[in-house]
Amino acid sequence: MLAVGAAPIATLDVDVDHLRNAKGLIRVCLTADPDNFPACVDDGDAATRSVAANVRTIRFAGLPHGRYAIAVIHDENGNAKLDTFAGIPREGFGFSRNPAVTFGPPRFTAAQFDIASDTDTQPVRMRYIF
């Protein structure tokens, strides 16, 4: 039972699809801060998870209702970063709302979604360039 005046909280499931293999890790960043998307480096409020690549659903519980964006990388070699060659990702990546990706990652506004109910699910389709 919620206390009077308590902020509503939600559970979010991130469903990762189209992984090319089950090697390494899936690294997920959930943020409400447009200035720290997609990396979440300086975002103390970001929620991050690293799970084995054979796990396809990642759950975030206890989230306040609000606007968020998700960035996912498939860290196939487990070195805790997205490997690139000349700035082009060599590992898989994906974002909430699956926006078009041209040169560089999408802006927060292209990946943003609102959580306004008790539960939500965001599908993320992985993309590979190499």
C-alpha cells in the first residue's frame, strides 16, 4: 500500500531481440537525463545492468513514473565497452523505440518513452554494422 503523497513506481522489462550470438554480455543503460544519453557516464541516477548475452529480458523495478531512454550494447568480448573501428561500432547496439541510426547515436528525444503505469515493456532490436 502506497503512503499518501508517495510517488508512483513501476517495473520496466527491456526485451532485447536480434542478438547475433550468445557470446559476452548485454549492457543496458536506462536514463532520464538527456545530457547523459546514451553513455550514462556522468549520470548518478542512471540504472545500468550487465547480464549474460543469453538473457533476453532485463527487469528494472522501483522506477518512478517519468520519461526515460535506453541504450544497449552487445559486449561480445566482455571488455566493458563498445568496440569501434574508425568510430564505427564493431559490436551490436540498440535503443528504446528503435529509432533510425545514421551518423552517431540517436538523440534522447528519438529514444524517449514515458512510464505512466505500474508495468511497461520496451523492445530493443539490436543492430550490427560489421
